[in-house]
Amino acid sequence: MFTIIGIMFTGVAIGYLFKNISFLKKTEKTISCTIVLLLFILGISIGSNKQIIDNLGTFGWQAAIIAVSATCGSILASWMVLKLFFKKGGKQ
């Protein structure tokens, strides 16, 4: 996991260093298409896994509870940041 995070931060650093190269500015649409393709392939692999499909009822409820909890936590955290760090009138 640390390797993946390290690779990601290395990519961010390299992207920042070479941000003025016109070729890199044109990759946004390609990256979006690649992410959609990866999600589609992930869906195919989940759909073809008999164990996951057989236990979808159990996994589905657990996943829904985790997703709702994460969404509520994110909303609460962003509301707290808004109230603590941003005042009316655009001043901090």
C-alpha cells in the first residue's frame, strides 16, 4: 500500500514539475476514458465472481451502510471546515 501511495505522490511531483508541457495538458480526456474502462473491467470481474454474487445480499447491506456513513462523515467534516476556517465575506 505504501508503494502505491509513493508512486502516486511521485506522479504528482513529476506532473507539477512538467505542468507547462502542452502534451500533458491534453491527457485529461484520455485519463477519464481510462478510469471508466477500469471501472467497467472491475464490474465484469465482480459479476463473474460466483462467491461475490452469491453473497451480494450480505455484502450489499454492509457496503450501503459503509457508503452512507462515509458520506455523512464527509459532509460533517466539510461543514466543520467551512464554519471554522471560512467567514462570511470571503475573509478567513
